[in-house]
Amino acid sequence: MKHIPRHRTFAAFVLLTLVSSVCWGIFADISNNDLRSQSRKQFAENNIKEAYDGFSELAIRSDTGGLELVQDMSMLFQCMQRLRKYTDFDQLIEKIIAAHPKDWRVLSQAIQQYQSVPKHGVLVDNQWQRAPQRITGQVLNSTDRDRVRALQLFE
């Protein structure tokens, strides 16, 4: 086995760290309006995964809100439906609610999404998974749970 010099290992580590930090911060440096227009363009071009990522980032930013965010959330959940990422719904919607606890428009949109999301799921390792691709646990229905959570948002 050939020995790799330490300076090359260190250089590779630095390069990997630099690339990771650039990829991690790719959405952090983009303004809300730029991210919104990029995500909408991706959505219009049927690049659903990229649009989903952009709309998700936009929705959890606390400096967004209002009617534009409601429209973005609508597109976000359309992307979620097309990608069948319902297992991410509960965690994502709670992040959005936490970022915008006083914005009635966002809360109203969240209530609508709780009413329209699929209600079936499974319990795997004591973790609820909404509408999974494969049913491998105890099958449950979340109608009552979703209704209660929607009513809690009205307060």
C-alpha cells in the first residue's frame, strides 16, 4: 500500500471543506426575490426537485412572509406531491410554522395543507411516516391528528 504524504492529505481535506461550504451556503447568499424567481423558473421548467429545494429554503426563512410566501408554499406542496415526499411533510410544515408564528396568511395556508395532505401512514420504530412508498409497519390514519393540529393553528 502506497503512503500518501501528509501535505497532500491536508490539501485534499481543505479542498473538500471548501467545496462543502460552498455547496452548503448556496442558498444562504441568494436574496429572497432571487431565490423565489429561480424556484419559480425551475418549477415552470419541470425541474421539480430543484424547485422543491428552493421553495423549502424560502419558506423556512423568517424574513419572508405574506401573500408571496403563501403562493410559494402552494408551489412547494405541489412539488411535494409530484415528488411523493409526503414523509417530509410534518417536519417541513412545522419548520414553516415556527418561522412564521404570527403571519395569519402562512398559518391559513398551513391549515389548508393539513386538510389536503394524505391521511394514511405507518408507525415504524415509534416514528410516524405519512404516506410512505412501502408499508412496512403498523398502518394508521391521521385524520383526527391533522384536524386537531389545524385547530391549534387557529388560536
